[in-house]
Amino acid sequence: MNGEFLDGHDNCIICGRNNPFSLGLKFQPVSGIGGNGGNAVEAAFTGGPHLQGYEGILHGGVISAVLDSAMAHCLLVQDIKAVTGDLRVRFLHAIPCTSKVIIRAWLTCAVSTLYELKAEARVDGKLVARAKAKFMQKEGVK
């Protein structure tokens, strides 16, 4: 994926280049995360007041969407196109809406066309949210 863009994601709200409302995240493959070798991705973003829920706090839906997108990209860098079937997010700490957030995701299990992944969000090294999800490989997903 390194620098090249993924077909079908140019209008994505999280990573899309052609979406004026996109957060513009650029997920990069990384290794040494989740104990799985190289099946992981990482991105960083800084929110802003336009992404807050409660005063000064990043909206939970935004962080959920970013974690979901990280897991999808973790599959995409392995040339797997799949959709979210189940997503569970655990918020551990409030995230100030102007914080730089590091997002990581990694594959934990793959059986046939079903994939399990985990993701996390960190601010200044502190774990602030985590997620796990099941994705299903689908025909026709671009």
C-alpha cells in the first residue's frame, strides 16, 4: 500500500482523497504489533472541535469509525476485501478532541472468508480505546 491508493476508497470519510470531509488517514503496514509479524497497519490523526461530542472530547462515533477503518485497511494491505460483520469498541479514557491519536490494527485469526482483528487508539502512548471485529470477505466489494 505504501503511498498508493486503494481502489474504491477515494470517497471514504476516513481515508478518502476525493472526500472534502475525509479525515485523510494514511494507513501504513507495520510489523511487531499484536504478535503477528507483519499483518498490521498504523496511522495518526489529530481531531479538532468539528469532531467533538461532549465539550472538548472526541466523539465516540469518530473513534469507532477510525478503528473500524484501520481493521479494514489491515485486510486491504493483504489484498483481502471484506466488510465489517461485528464491531465492539471499548472506550477506556476520554480523548481530548485536539489530541494526536495513533491508531493501530492487526489480524488475529483467519478462517476461510472470516477474519478477526483487533485495533487500538493511543494518545501520548496511553491506550484510550480498543476494538475487536469480525470481517466477512464479500464478492463485489471494491
